[in-house]
Amino acid sequence: MPEDFNFFKKCEDCQNLILFVHGITGDSTTWKNANGNFFPQLLLDNSNYIAENFDIATYEYFTALTDLFAASKEKYRFFKDLIKSKTHKKEKNLEIQELANNLSNHLRFTLGQYENIYVIAHSMGGLITKALITNELKEKGYTKIKFFASLAVPHLGAEKATLGILISNNLQIDNLRPVCDFIGQLNEKWIKLENKPTTKYFYGSYDPHVTKASACAIEKDDKDVISVAEDHNSISKPENANSIVVIAIIKFIEDVHRVIQLEDKLSYQKLDSQSQYDDELFVIKLIVAQIDDDSTHNAKELFLNAEYTRKLLKSKYDKKRFEELFDNIRQLYRDSYDQFLAEKHENSGLLLAEVHRKITEEDSRLLKSMIPTIKVFHKKGMLHQLANDENSDIWWRREKTLMKSQGE
């Protein structure tokens, strides 16, 4: 494994990696506290779940404050490689976008065994990660990064970088200026980005370099922001397992991983037989409304998937989100039913298709759920779960009764 990565734990068959990415002028000591303990090790020592399911590594790249420091750092590396009889490459400060490209290729090739990568990034390392995620989702529609912990990352830039550029021509410092094109363009792309990984924003209450506003990226939806009584450096060097940063990161990583595992279980389910659910109320309502057999079969499968999901998601948090979803789906139905009643020629099949269509259209808006495992077919199934209640007002014809009208 290249020296860019320092592994605290590595297994041949592990598919999940927690990756720490430092910021400007940082290295592996970014994660080392005054007691000599490393942040990655704190995760391993205090979460059996993480120790059993994850590899952990830190990532290093070349970064120096000024050309003078860069030259000194480069000379040190030259002699270090000479002693080890290694081929030496002359390194320099690269722009954040190029650093993101390099890390992206590492994810593709060097870290190819990992299907899911959970990034904990400090300061400029968060901008590298953010640029990487943005590029991959825009170009490929997919990224291995499933979780992004943003620790004191200057999403809106850092004012002191404007002063820093006066003493250094470091491209990385220039990228951190609030008025630079890079920051503005990256934020614009990030806001528009769909299907971003789960992202948590941490800021230090005593941070003199990155303000709370800058540490909390602009989002078009709600965001989870965690304040900690740390400064810009100490936020990446938690003292012990009782640190809020450690406790929160462990919880978030475990939660996201469980959700990903759950998604594998929530693939589309098929009926055991054609007659399954024939005696259920929602099916009888479809039959008396003379919905055709294919549509009824589809409704059964949607109901099956919704039931399967509800059995797996049992927490109080999930139940609350389910209630919100049911309320919104019920409202979509009522809007369509009102239009159905206004039509001269009622068509129950079209009513059903219209509600299904609306659920698909609103999947990423009104019906957007904080439960990422809930897919659009689950939400359609929830419509039929609602119809399966004896007290439900969801019907597919004008007469809200199980008796057929005369002439039918």
C-alpha cells in the first residue's frame, strides 16, 4: 500500500473503510492528541461495531504553508527517500481540485476493494472531499463515499486566507479565500447535487479560523450541525472516548452502515403466489372498482414491499417519519380523488394510475423522507396500506362501499 495511506486496521475481505483526510499543512499528526492517542484508534477502541465491520486509515498528501516551507519539506523527503533507496518525486502544493482528482483515483484503484467509504475530513480536507463527491456524482452518478463528517471545514472560505495569500503564493491558500471562484463554484454545484452521501457538519465554538457560518455548508434542505467546545486544531484531536466528536462520529457511522445493510434487504420483493393478499381489504376495494388484474397484481406487490419495510424499521424515529409519509400520501390521494369526482366519465383505473404517478413525481419533494431506505415503490405500497384500514377513506370509485352498484 502506498505511503499516502496509514492503516490502523486492515482486513483482506473488508468492504468498508473509514478514511481520515487532513487539511492544509497537515499530516497524520492532525489526528494525534496531546496524550499520543490517535482519533482513528479511539473509534476502534470504543466501538465493537466499527472494529468488526470497518478498516480505518489516514490519507496524506503534500501541503506546505509557503514556498520556503515547501522547499524545506521537499528536501526532507528527498533525504528520507535517499536513505530508503526509493525513487524520489519532487512534490509541490496542488490546487484543491487536483488534490480531489488524485484522491478520487486512489478510491478507484488503490482502495478498489472497498465498496463503501466513510470520510472524516478536517479543514481543507473537507473541501477536497466535497470536490471529489461533486465531481463523481456529476460525471458518474455514483460515489463510493457514503458518509462525510465535515470537521471545521471552511465551506464559505476563511477570512485569514485572504491575509495568508499576501505572504504566500500557495494555491491552496488562494482556494480558501471567501471571494475566490473555486469556493463559489463548488458551493453552487453542491447545492444542486442530488443523492449526496449522509453529511454531518461539525464546528468548533472556539475556532478563530473557521466561523460557524462557514463550517456549515449551504444546503437546499435541512442539515445536521453539531457544535463542540473545541478550536480549529483540537476538533480533530479528541482527548478521549467521552469527547462529543468521538461519540457523535461513532453513532453516525454505525447508523449509516446499518441503513446501507438494510437497503440490501429492501430490494424489490415478489409475491409468493397470484392469490396472495386476495382476502385483504385493499384488494377487495380494487376488485369492486373493476381495476384490471395486472394493476391489482402490481398493487399487491407494492403492498408486500411496504409491509416488509415496516417490519424492518421499528424505531420511534422511523415510526414518526412513517406517519409523516402516510399523511402526505393520503393528501396526494385526496387531491386526485377530488379531480376524479369532477370528471363526467369516472375511470377508477386512471385514478389509481394518477395517484401512483403523483407519488413518483413527489418522491424527491413532498415525499422526501429522512429514511433513505424508503424507495418510491415502498411509498406506493404505503398507499395500499392506507386503503387496507377499515376506517380508511381511500377508495377507487364514487361509492365508498364494498357492494357493487346496480348494473355492474
